[in-house]
Amino acid sequence: MHRPTILIVDDDAETQTLLREALSKEEYGVDTVSDGKTALDMVTRLGPDLVISDINMPGLDGLALLEELRARGHDVPVILMTAYGSLKTAVDGIRGGAFDYLSKPFIMDDVRLVIHRALEHTQLSRQNQQLKEQLRDRYRFDNLVGSSPAVVSVYKSIARVAQTDSTVLLEGESGTGKELIARAIHTNSARSVGPFMTVDGGALTETLLESELFGHERGAFTGAVGSKKGLLEKAHLGTCFLDEVADLSPALQGKLLRVIQEKEFRRVGSTMTTTIDVRIIAASKKDLRSLVQAGTFREDLYYRLNVVTIRIPPLRERMEDVPLLAQHFVQTYGPSKPKPVTGMSTEAIAALTRYWWPGNVRELEHAIERAVALTPHPIIYPEDLPHAVHTATMQTPAQAQGWVTLEELEREHIVQVVKHHHHDLSRSAAVLGIHRKTLLRKLRQYGLANAQRTRYLSPDILSTPTQREPAPAISNPQELDPSRS
């Protein structure tokens, strides 16, 4: 466990001794120096967690030391102290970036409290910075996976809406990546330096959700032993992602409407109004317009949320992205094994493209994670995949969902014609009434033909293999043409 270190800067030997003895008992590491110049060298060499400096010292005084530390890029918190306390001196110190100010003679309990707060502030700042770096790396815009027209349209919407401060409504089935899209909007917006808070409207009871969202005061309800900030308040100057907004009660819908319109709210049990500056990104797997018509969702709130709507397509509407997504998850989980998993067999890719993924990208990720954990080989074979996946036959969209789009119907019809004519593209194109190049382009679009070659991918893509033959490892989903092996 890290032992916090404190540097005491004071030309008075008695003050040095008093603070060193008192703080050493608190299990702090304590160093003392008598002038600002030496303190600068100590900060550079030792990197203390906190500096406590007298203001009135010969040479480099406390205010000058603070200014020089900031000029050199040191963000260590500084507490200033002086026997010549005055409002102007305190204001100058705080304005210069001091964490706090103490007047001599001081009460040690006050000193301990200020030190505790300063060190806690440092720890939280470091944790927040690490978290922001991790999130920025994980949720960068260019880390969103997929190249299908449906996903490219979502990318364009993210890029456009991120430059505004408008409320956004994300519509999509469970597992399509609504939170990932919300984080991408936040990360690429002017609010990216602010917090990103997530509230799941369907995970808590109404009372707990209200407290989680708006916060509460002490005694507001049984178990409220202290006051608590809600996630909206914590998201000040940042973004609040409200998932499953359709599950909010009518009362909470009204309070959320006030937040969006007036930028203010009240904690549970409070009469005081809190003002915030927060961008709201809401998400729903249910059709809010239908809920408005049914009278279970407020129409005025719907129009406030529906400033910009982004529909996130289910995986079955962008099956050409399945090989890319699968390889992305292989690269994510594969290196964790002593014998890393680096790719997938052609048959495994074929099995993935035959399955219609009711759980969408989340289900695909879990399937690949499971396969990586179970396979004894450096590549994934069909039998490593979940049973429902590797035994699936080519379903029609109507069978998978009950509804069919024209795009899905066209894809299924083309696939069945190609299968019926034993993968003869010229004959299939003639039956379909399109040029052979048009047919090949569509097969590429569906992920069933190689983007760099004119040869058709593989008959195995369109039919369940009866017997597995050794298949080459695929480390790049674009290189699926069996003629390369």
C-alpha cells in the first residue's frame, strides 16, 4: 500500500518539528526543508504527494514557490500557511492554485483534516485520469468495428452529433452496443474531459432509481444515513447515459423532463434546487413512439429526447460485419491463453454467418470468448462454438425475427439461388437477371466473397458441412478465399 509523503517547507524550526512529529504518527512520510529553492529540487527528485509551505520565507516565498511549481508542470497539491493571516494573502494563494490555506497558530485537528482532503483529492484525480485514458483508448471512435453500410451510417451520425450538445436518443435491440455508441459520442465531443455516467432505468426499483439518478438527503427514506449526490449531479459538465428510458415511471419521466428543460432538479428529501450542465443521451430497446400512443410514455418527454435519433441496426442486418467482429474479439481474448488463439477456421466463420444472433454483438462476443477458452488449438473450429451456433442452418429473416426487410429478403433470395445452382455465379446471375459482376459485388457485401479476388468464397458458407476437413487459420477476415491455402 502506498505511504503518502509530505514535504514541509518552513524556515521556522519549531514548526518543522511540530508537523513532522504529529504527521509521522499518522503514518505519513515526512520531509522538511527551510527554503523554497530546496523545496523545488525536492519535488523534482522525490515527487511528494503533498507540499505544506509557509508563505513568508526569505528568498523564494510560499506564493513564489507555488507559482514556480505550476510553471514547471508539477500538479502536487500545495497547502499554504502563515502567521500573518489576511484575506488578501489567502485569496492570492487560492487563486494561484493552492489547495487550501492555514493560519498560524493552527489546530492540529484542522491540519489533519485539510491534509486528508488534499491527499484524497490527489488520489481521486489520478484515478480519474487513468480511467479517462483507459476509456479513451477503449472507446475511441475508430475502435468501433464494422464496415457495412448500416454501420457506416451510424459512424456518420456519431461524428455529426458529437459536434453539438443536442440530446440524443439511441434505438436498438439488446446487445447492439448502445452504451458503446453513447461513449463514442461523449469521447468525441467537447465534453470529453468531463465525466460519463451511466444509469440503467430498468435495473432498479423506482425508489432506488430516483435516489441513484437525483441523489438524496439524509433521512429522506429508511436507510438514508447521509446525503448522496446522484449520477446526474456527478455528470455535471459531462454526459449522462440513461439506458432503458422506457422503463421510467411516470413520476420519474416528469422529473427527467424538468432536468432537460430547466437544467435543474431536487434531491430526494430536499427543498433546494440544484442546477447542472449535463448532456443527456437516452437509449431504449422499446419503440417509444408506440409507448406514447399507448399512453405509458410522456409525449413531451419523447419529443425532448427525440432531438437526434440514431438507430443501431441488429447484427442480422449487417451480417457482413460478423467476420470482422469475430476476429476483433479473437484479438481481444486470444492473447490471454498460454497458447494464444490467433484466428478462426473457414468453417467456423461459415457457422457464424449462418446464425442470426438474437443477442446481437453481445452474444457474438460471448460466443468467441467461450470458444477461445475451450479450444485446444491456436484457431477456432465450429465445435468450439456454442451448440446453437455451429449447428445452425441458414434461416430466413422471417424465421429469425418474424419480420423481413427488403434488404434481408434480397440477401436470402440470392443465397438460395446460388446454392440451387451449385455456386455457379454465371448461371445464378442469369436467373436473377443481373450481371455477374453485380452478383459478385453483392456477395462481397454479404461477406461471402473475397474483396480482393474475383473468386467466390466457399460453398461451405452456404451449406452446413457434413465433414470437417483441416482448414487454414484465418488471422485476417478479409483473406477468406480458399484458393490462398
